[in-house]
Amino acid sequence: MVNKAAPAVPPLNLGVRAHDFARAPLDELIGKIKRHSFSHIQFAVKKSFPLGAPDLSAISPGTAAYFGGAFRQAGIHIAVLGCYVNIVDSDLDKRAKALRDFGTHLRLARDFGASLVGTETGSVGEGYTADNFTEAAFQKVIASVRVMVAEAERFGVTVGIEAGQNHPLHSAPLAKRLLDEVPSNNLQIILDCANLMSPANYLRQDDIISEAIELLGDRIAVIHLKDFIVEQGRIEIVPVGKGRLHFRPILHYMKYKRPHIHGILESTPEPDMEASITFLQQLYDEV
């Protein structure tokens, strides 16, 4: 009898936000990324290299070629080109600038070697406001995302939108509604399950995670891997593996439903990265 080899299990495809490393020259940053064997990054120029982007509007094809070429030569893929802008700002001039800056990132994404530009939705006020939970705020999200997606379609790249507590887009059902309202494959979701947790709902997190995976399914382009604790009635972010997030269903989805999907370690300080990587890999091997 011929023994058939067991099918190869897809590896955990793990990357990191580049700005979770301490600021360093480009060659040192690349060395740190490679030392941890990350295959890809989320890269926000202004956060990692503020002098290279004094304003988001200052990013040029030369900027994209400089950073994109260096990462490409090192074998590091930019899975998400980060563009942190407030797409629902109540100041119409500021909102228009935010959309222009995001459009610049979309036009230059290919020069960076990226195919997805990501952001959260922001706030209609200064920081937290209950006005973010209104239908009017959600309609602002839809209007801005339509503009962003139209530009993305022109350049053959993808808009990645991330839901988060306290934002106008703050739940998986709202993210699904956004996908339905803007029916384009150039719109995808960045899923961060920790961002969906609140002091009021975290004890039901298995239901929230399964709902997000079921509703968003193959429209999830990237998984953010972040952890949290609840302290004095507030969500506090901690290194992955040191908090309360249930990673098993997330890793099961990554392993069996979306093999090779980009997972990005987030908000884990550099000294904790090795332990967090080991934690995720062990769980991934077990599920």
C-alpha cells in the first residue's frame, strides 16, 4: 500500500504594522522586520518616517518608489498602505482634504507595491462623540467611501475599510451594510475583532467574532491581530497573548476558510513581539 503524504497545511501568513517598531532609519527598520520573519507590513509613511511626509499631500511618485523599492528588494510586501484620515469630518474643507490625501495614496499604491489602501472612518466630532452612532454619520461614511472607491476603480486598487468602536462604522452588520450600499469589489474590509469589543459586549465576543466572519466572509481582505483587557470599565490594548481576545476562531478562519490571508500584528510593542508571534503560531498549529 502506498502511503499518501498528508496535505500541506497553509502557513500562518503573519505581518506587522511598521510603525509598531520604534522609529529608525529605513535599513534598520527592514532589518527588524526580517529578523522577526514577517512576510509583509502595513505601512503608513507619515507614521514611520514623518520627515519623509511632512504632509500626506507631500507624498509623491518618488516617495513611493523610494520606500516601495527598498521593501520589495528586501522581500517584504506592503499588504496595506495605511492612510489615516477622517473621512467623516464635519468640517467640509478638512473632509475634502482627507479624501484628496486618500486619493493620492490610491494613485501611488502600485508604485509602493501595494494593492490595498486602508483607513478607519474617523469621527464627526473631536474624538469620541455619541453623534458617531447616528444614521447621519453613517450616511457620511457611505458618501465618502463612494468617492474613494470610484478613484480606486480607476487605478485598479482596493479600498480597505476598518470598523471600530466609537466610529460611525462600529460593527460587523454596519460593515456589511456598507458593502451592500457600495457594491464594488474594489471595496474590502480590514477585520480587527478587538476593535469590535466594548466593556458592554466583550463577554459575548464569540458571538460577535462569528457574526463578523459570517457576515463579511470573503470580503475580508486583511486580519488585524490585536488584544485587549478591560480595566476600570474601559478597553485597554495589550500585547497579543496577554489579553482577553479569543483568537482561536479568528485563526481557524485564517487557516481553513481563507488560507494565506494577510494577518497583521497590531499594537504589540517591539519587546513583546517574539512572545506574541510564538503565541499566535502555537494556537494556529492547534486549531
